[in-house]
Amino acid sequence: MAARDAEALVALSHPEIFVEPASTEIAERAPYHGHDGLRAYVADLQEDWDEFDISISEVREGPRHIVALGRVYARSGGAIADGPAAFVVEVRDGLVVWWKTFRDRAAGLRHAGLES
């Protein structure tokens, strides 16, 4: 994701993937659907941010979801979005079918049925 490599993400995703990214002051994000939606999301990131980096510090598995805890740093001109995040994904048959970014790690863990 941080490399903004849409085709690498598509290769890991189900054709009907549903992505719910977090919004920021720079960009209000609506959900994206399917491989074309995933490509559009990556293109939107490319357009909106001069820098975009995700770092993952921990991964936890829940009964239905996998949660990657980390941090997002993004810069556009003088505007910076920097903070903790939880990336919650559902994987089916080895492919990501659903992905939601939570800016509140505890909320992401709760959604996945895990304690914070």
C-alpha cells in the first residue's frame, strides 16, 4: 500500500473486494468496490498525497478478521496526517475480500472481536 502499487494489491484481493478507507482533512473517502475501485483508491492516494507511508507494528488474528496495527504518515504540501491506525481485513480463499481502516486502534480490535 505504501508503495502505491495498485497491481500488487489487486493480486492479493478478491475481484469483489470492498475497501473502507479512513478520511482525513485532505480527502473525504467513500468506500471503493472491486479491483477497479482498488485501483481508483491508489490513484486517489497518489493524487492527494506527496508522501504516504504505512508502518505495521503488530498483526493479530481474530475469529473472522486479521488486524494490522500500525501508523499512517501522509503529507500534502504543508498538511500532515500522522497517527495510529488499525487495518482490519477479511480474507477468504487466500484473498482479501474486505478491508477497513480505523483511526482508532481499539475500535479496529473491537470490530475484529479482539481485546485492545
